[in-house]
Amino acid sequence: MVTPESEPFWDGLARGEIVLLHCRSCTRWTYLAGPGCQWCGSPDIVPEAVDGHGDLYTFTVCYVEYGPGLETPYVVGVVAPDCEPEIRIVTNVVGCRVRDVRIGAAMTPVIVATDSGHLLFYRPTEVRAS
């Protein structure tokens, strides 16, 4: 459900951007929509685009289909974004085999358009040989 506080995040996804809240007082980022900074409580927070890259903090493999289009098994992951590694973004991990998912893996954001809006997923970052 889109709320006034979460609207910048969802609007950002529709534009192809990942928008988090940036606190002008303590300069930290937050993913949770709210009236103030989760770190210092300041109401001086502004939505700003970030690149969204991060590391996989943890994950679980789901074997139950919770909705149409979710083929089992699938991976629900928790990503710690590079801009603020202490926050956690719960998401689906896509673009890889379940057995290849690893805690600590570098992750790249993937914005997916659906019938009901845009969603933020992550895939493991490809490692390129030099």
C-alpha cells in the first residue's frame, strides 16, 4: 500500500530509480518511510536517488507459492545497500540458480514492472574477469 511517506520510493521505481530518504541532520539513509530519520529522529529528511547496489545480508528459500507468477523454489533475500549498510531491504533474489545464492554476495538492483506497479528485486552482480 502506497502511503504519503512511501510515495517517493514507489514513484522512483516507476521512473527507474531507487529512492531512499536522506537525513540532512545526521547524513544517514533510511529505507523505512516515516515522518523522521530512524537514526536521529530529525524531521529533515529528503528523498534522493541512490544506485541501490549492496550485499546480500541473509536469505531463505521458499517452497510455497504465495501468489501467481511465483515459481517455487524462489529466494527471499535481505540486502544491505552500499549507501547505508545498516539498513535492510527485503526483496526477491532473481537471475540466478537457488544453489548459487551466497551470503555476502554483491547485489545489483533490478526494477520490475508488474500490473500493479513496480517492484525492487536484486540479482547477484556479475563478476567480470580482467
